[in-house]
Amino acid sequence: MSQIIPASEFVELLRRGAGCCVLDVRAPAEVTTQRLEASCFYMPVDALDVNALRKQFNDPSRPLYILCKGGARAARAAQTLQAAGLTHTVIVKGGLDACVVAGAETTSRGPGIPPLNRQALIAAGSLVIAGLLLGIWAQPVFLLLPLIVGAGLVYSGKTGWRGMQDLLALAPWNREKEKAS
């Protein structure tokens, strides 16, 4: 089981220059918008490469601090890494949002692409409006679309499942472009 550390304690470690190994598991679009100024390794939670992480973080005595925007994806990443044998993982409670509140130094690059949670809200709202309009003016069967979206939102709220966000993370504008070396 992973240890959980408050964001304020993590930020203090960064300030002291403790040489923390940090893994940021947010989507590339989120990382482009805002990131810690401290040195981090970036790998989206849906594309975790355990072998690459083993090579990058090969000192089992040093903890690997994992963060995302709010904490849920960091917990998922920690479970995956633990199952693969990387057991010295520490989840930063509250993620980057809590780190910013705790005074972490970040680099922002303008508004860019909205975060995945906002993209999901935009998509859900658009599907509801489209389903209602099509149901009224074209075919009543389209009225099922807002019902399905609403049920999905309720399910997400109750379980923490992020199906629409995970799907949007695969969209081309949310994928990191290959950098020429």
C-alpha cells in the first residue's frame, strides 16, 4: 500500500531541495498548461510504462512521489506500480491543486487546452443540448441521449469513474506531440 503525504509536506520537501523523485501522471494538455517548477517525470496514468519508470527510478531506497491534478489518478498509478513491484510510492494528497494552495512554485503557459474535467463538462453539456434539440425537432429517440449522459454523470459522481475524461484523454489535442531529439 502506498503512503499518502499532505501536499504541504511535499512542498516543504521541494523547498528544502530534498531531491525528490516526482512522477506527474496528468494528461499532456494539463502538464502543458501548468506544471511544478521542480524536476518531474511526466507519464499519463493511462500510458504508464513500468519498465521506463524502473530505469528512471532505480533506487529502491528513495520514494517515488506521484501526483496528478487532484489525487485520484495518482492513486490509480500507485496501484499499477505497486502491482508491478515498484513498492516505494508516495501519493501527494490533493495533487497539484493542493500543492499550489500550499505554495508550490509552478510554471503556467497560458490557458491552452482546458483541463480534462472541463472538457468532459463541455462534452456532456453539448450532448445533452444536442439530444434535446434533435429529440424535439428530428426524432424522439434522440431524447435518450440526455438520459444516458445524465445516468453516466450520476454514476461518475457516485463511483469516481471518469469514463468521459479517459476517453477525452485519447483525443489528438490531449496527446503529447513527439519531440524531435
